[in-house]
Amino acid sequence: KLYQHTLAAKVLHSKNLKPKWMKRAAAKHLIERYYHQLTEGCGNESCSNSWCASSVGFNRMDNNAAAVKALELYKVNAKLCDPHPSKKGTASAYLESSAHSNSACSNRKMNHKDVHSVRDNFKDVNYLTEEKIYEILDICGEKEDYSPLIRVIGRVFSSAEGLVQSFRRSKPHTKEELKSLQGKDEDKDEDEKEAAACSATAMEEDSPASSSSSRLGEGSSGENDVQKLAPDEVSVDIEAVRRVYERLLSNEKIEAAFLNALVYLSPNVECDLTYHNVYSRDPNYLNLFVIVMENSNLHSPEYLEIALPQFCKAMSKLPLAAQAKLARLWSHYSAEQIRRMVETFQQLITYKVISNEFNSRNLVNDDDAVVAATKCLKIVYYANVLGGDLDMEHNEEEDEEPIPESSELTLQELLGEERRNKKGPRVDPLETELGIRTNDCRRPLVPFEEFVNEPLNEVLEMDKDYTFFKVETENKFSFMTCPFILNAVTKNLGLYYDNRIRMYSERRITVLYSLVQGQQLNPYLRLKVRRDHIIDDALVRLEMIAMENPADLKKQLYVEFEGEQGVDEGGVSKEFFQLVVEEIFNPDIGMFTYDERTKMFWFNPSSFENEGQYTLIGIVLGLAIYNNCILDVHFPMVVYRKLMGKKGTFRDLADANPVLYQSLKELLEYEGSVEEDMMITFQISQTDLFGNPLMYDLRENGDKIPVTNENRKEFVAQYAEYMLNKSVEKQFKAFRRGFHMVTNESPLKYLFRPEEIELLICGSRNLDFLALEETTEYDGGYNRDSRIIKEFWETLHSFGEEQKRLFLQFTTGTDRAPVGGLGKLKMIIAKNGPDTDRLPTSHTCFNVLLLPEYSSKEKLRERLLKAITYAKGFGML
């Protein structure tokens, strides 16, 4: 729908008139008269004007058509009717005025009915309050004509200045000033009132939007209001706004006024924020975003095409301080209100993704609406984090010794190759402004999964997005800067690109280094190991590399088993990691303890191994991520939280040591006297590797301090602190140090949450072989309908869980599904000759199964089971 003031601006442009407000007001006034004449008529039933709604035979038209026609009638200077005395409530639209008058208001006296009509149209209302809305609503209800309210909403909600002043919690003016502004002073001279109202309206509606908005903040009242507000407060009465929306949005015509006003408002707001720095001059400017976002219909289809995309573009221009204030404000909202805002932006993103054909030439990164909505969603995301269950105190201390730099650093500087991310991993600016991290949130208001947009992930060209992420240009947006919207599969792909590019970079630097220094070329991280001495060989070699040149750890891993012919294209590395993990986590070695109840490993606090051994284990885990290999590692989630910088707390005992957790929980909930009934002190006992008891005081002289109802919370916190942090402090620090030797320059911490890190290292425990069947490809003469292929899948689906894991190990080199499940595994089944007694073979590097065309299903089953049961070792085929 078109606005009358918009039409006036177009006419002024088409006639090339000078931008003097008086002439514009006069032109606008005439167009308004034509418009009302076409929509409401003059009130004279015997009117002969063919362009008047009161004339006999006039064909009614909708508002859009009337607006266009009014413009045409103004251009040809068509006949205007005088208002008929019987016509009430619209006299103000028909005030006699010359098209060439230099004044927008006449000086003649108005009778009492005229004054009443002006008030009914509320042209002097420049901002709104809850009371004013209800007053206008009551008047409109009595007359059964809501057009005055629609016009007021259209005027105020399309004006940044008007909306910023609306629904204030504290009145910005005295009662006398309010009466003057709202036109309630009955004793005031009618001529002066009319002139003041007309002048104010003309100046408000006819001045350019930018200049109108730029006046915001010139007065001191806005600044004073802000100084009194807390960082998470605004001057808007949010509850009043919600009540108003709830009452008005049920009316379709009024709802349309909100929609149209938003279309007009958003471009002006975007201009204000981009070019006029309006927020710094008046922080109350944030009010309009608070008010608009309370509209519960924003996610409806009518808004998705134009209104919401434009509003998101404007909102995305907010400075960092304003975004942080919004996030703090919204963090006090309920989960339902946060979810509504999430759905609003998610629906816009999904709508734009589905309605466009994005590809490598038409990138989703170039869609302004999708990018703007994602930036807005980030504000809601951090509000969701802030409003959740936060733990900002228990943070792991940073490593005292910095990770040693590569000896190649000087050469790199000589060659103009500075090491990337020297200052450490990237941190989101809004995160820094708010002083929080995603990992500080134990449980958000709305689950993190609801922020992931799957349609967006499907069309995102991750190679291009990663490039934008690394270049950090203002012209190109990377969705990796908003990792909450990406699923684990997409983020893993981004991490893969980062790792590969770093490998190629290290390889290139090595080549240049060898040319300059004349040393032997060694572009890979080569490990030559004996299968029966794998730990000794691998860990000694890795220890030497970590001491001499840690940068070599970032080269591509190349494993060779002594005496075997296998060429490492990925599969040999997979088995190497699998064998190393089996050895390291063997309870007989004593580096880790194993809990039969939880099936989890934990650091052995009384291990005889030195810290270097744990450092090497950390390196192995880092290398597995770096080389895209999945490990069969079973750690409780607290290990991954600690790797991401958070200490273990009582709540982490729930999965790390559920028996102890339950005992301590019962202690906290005990209603009797803890001191008299339980008789426990601040001294606890543990058993070492040989079963001997070890005593530890949680406080000095803990054996003499009884646990009481008053100090039991402290006892529980200290107990958890000892079990998860202090008792394994040396072991874990060494382990973390080794892990960071490989991943310190990676965007790992920026992209992933602890539970996603576990998924990266361990893979998915859910093995969906139906999904694997759907994505498997065939070669060498086989296809989906081949007899042997059908019998193969029937046989595989009939296997037990352990046999399926053995098959996966045999074919891919690991018994875990990759990130995203088995459906993401690209397995190929190729024909390996006719019927034979030979066993099936595999190329684990490429996930290829070589399957002879056995004569029967029974023979297929027997040969396959034998192959997967005795699957150790590599050879050349």
C-alpha cells in the first residue's frame, strides 16, 4: 500500500518543485483531499463530480488504486468538492486551500465541529502512549471507523522520531506540556491551535526523513534519561507495548498499518545508523527496535517479502554497543519470547533460501536479507546465552609457558610469510563487548540447536565462505563468523579447509626452507612405526618433534608400518590412531582409570607416567582432529569443557562419576542434621592404583572440621574441585598443552562447543546402516539392482551390532560414523572378479570395498565374516 506522504514526495519530484516545506505541504494537502474524495466522498448524495465517492454510479476502489488516482487528479488539477454539512469527521481533509497557496493552513475561524473533527483525526499526535492508543481506539469504536487510528499508527510508526518518543516509562514532559501537545487545552484560542497543529504536522511530515531523524539527541533530555538507566534497561515501557500490540493486532486493517509503516520506516533508520551516527547522539534511538520486535506478527508471510528484510538491514547497522544493550535487555525475556524472535529471523532466512537458487555463482553470502537476518539472530543468540544458566567463574588457568614457536619463524618473516592468527584464535566482537563466552553457558534459555538453519547449510558454499572468513573483508560476509547457525557437518568442513590449507602452507614453507638452508626436504610429518612397538616408536618420535620444531606437527601426517607395503592415503593413519588409542587407554598401563559403570576413562591421579607422556597423548588427539580421523576415545564431557577453558564443577560429576554425584546431591538435600547423622569431615579418602587409601584435606586441618548444614555446599564444591581439577591438575595441563600444540592456530574453539568437539574426535555413536545404503556408490559393473548387492545389504543388515562395527572398521578404518552420521560416508562397492574363494578386500584410504561376485548368499556371508574378523595389517594388491 502507498502512503499519502510518499505520493506527495513523488509529485514534488515529478514537477521539479523547489523543496520548500510550504509548497510541499500545500501539494500534499491537495493530494490528501483528492484521496479522501475518492475513498470517503464529500457527503453530498446528489454530488455530480464523477471523481467523488458520493456521486451516483461511482465505482468504489481500494486504497492503492485511490492513492494512484489521487496523484493523477492532482496533476490535471481536477475538480475538488466542498465538504457537505452532513459529512462529519472528515472536514479536516476538505479544508479549503488553494493549490498555489504559500501556506499550508488557512487563517479563517473554525467552528466547533471543525475543531472536533481535527481532534478525531489526531493530526497533532506526534508520539504514542498506551493511554492515547486506547483513547483513540474508544473514539473509533464509537464511530465504527478506525481510519483515524490507522492514520496515527501509520504516521508515528513510520517516523523514527515519533517511535523513539513513544511508550516511554517516564514522561518526558510535564502535564501542561502534554496537554498542549495532545490538543486537550480547551481554553486555548482556536486559531492559534489550528496554526500550531498544521505547522507541526507539516514540519514533521514534509521535512526529509534524514533531517528529521538527525534532530534526535540534540536535546539533553534523551541523554539524561539514558544516564539513569542500567546497561540492560531502556526507557520503553515494554509491558505497555505488549498490551497495545495484543489489543490492536487482532484487527486486520490496523495490522496492515504496522506493516506499511515498517516498510517506510526501515530505509530511513538504516540511513540514520549508517551515515548520521544517530545512536551515539541519542541512545534512546534503540527504543524503536525494542518496540518493533515486540510485534508478534513479524514472522507472518506478509512481512517476509519487504518489511522484515528492510528492518533486518537497518538493525544490522546498529553499532556494537547498541547490539550489546539489546542482548542484555532481551536476556531478561522468557524462553518463549526468545524463541519467537529466533523463529522470526529463521523464517526470513529459510524463506529467502528456498525462494532463490543459490549456487557457486549466486552465493547466499551475497543476499543482503539473509546476511542481515543472520546478524540480527546473533544478537538474540547472545541474549539466549546471557539469559541462560551461566558459569563465568570456573575458568581454567592459561598455560604458564607459551607454546614454542617454530624455528622457521625467522625464515617466514624473511620471505614475507607471517604466521596467521599470531594473537591467538578469533573472538567475536559482541562476545568481547558482553564479557561472556558461549562456553560460559551451561543451559541456554532456548536449545542451541534451534539456532541452526538447515536450508542455509545445504546451499552454503563452504570453500567460498571459508575464504571470506580468512580474508576478513567488509565487502564479503562469512557465516563462519556466526557459527551458531551452522551444523556440525558444515563447521567440520570449514575446519577441514583450514587444516588442509595450513598443511599446504607448512609444506610450501618447508620447500623454501630447504632451498635456502640446503637441508633435506621433508614436507610431511612422517612416522615410521613397528606394529608391536607402536607406542614407543610413535611417542618418542612425536616427543622429538614437539621439542625441536612444533610447527612440524601441522604438516600432513604420513604413517608407515615397518615391514608392510601399505601407502598412506588416509587409511594407514586411521589404523595407526586406532592402535595407539587402544594401547594408551589400556588400564594395565595405568595412565587412565576405567569406570565399568559409565564406560568412561579418567586421568589417573596417582599415575607413575611423567607429564611428557600426557602431552604426547594430547598431541595424538590434536593430530586426529587435524588429520580428520575419528578415535575410539571415551571421555566424560567435562574433559572437553576443560579443553575449552572451563573447570569441572559439581554438575560435571553427573556423567564423570554418577555414584559420587548422587551421594553429594543427597547430602545437599538432606533435611536432618548433617553433622550429627552423617559425621563426615572436610577430609576425604581415595584409593591409588594398588588399592591403598589416600587421605586429602579439602581445607586445612580438614579432619577436624565437621560438615554441617551450613557449610555442606562448600564441602560439595570443594570435593568436586578436588576430584575434577586439583587431583589431576598436572596430568590434564600436560594433556591440554599437547592438544593445543596442534590446534592453537585453528578456529576450533571459535567454531565448536564442547559437545561438538567430542563429536569431532569420537564421531557419532549412532550407526544408521540404512543411511549408508542410500549413499553408497557402485563400480566395476555393480549397481543398486545387482543380485550380489541386494544379498550383500540383506546380509549386512542381519549382522549384530559388534559385527557391523567390525565391518565398518574393515571398510573405513574406524568403527565410528563421521560427523553427520553414516549418510555422510562415501562408500564404494566395486566388483573384484567372478565367483572365487578369495576374501573381500578394502581400500580404507578411499572407503572402497572390493567384493567378488560370490555364487550364493551363504558363501557371501561366510567370506565377509571371515574378512572382517581377521582384518589387521596392510598389503599392496
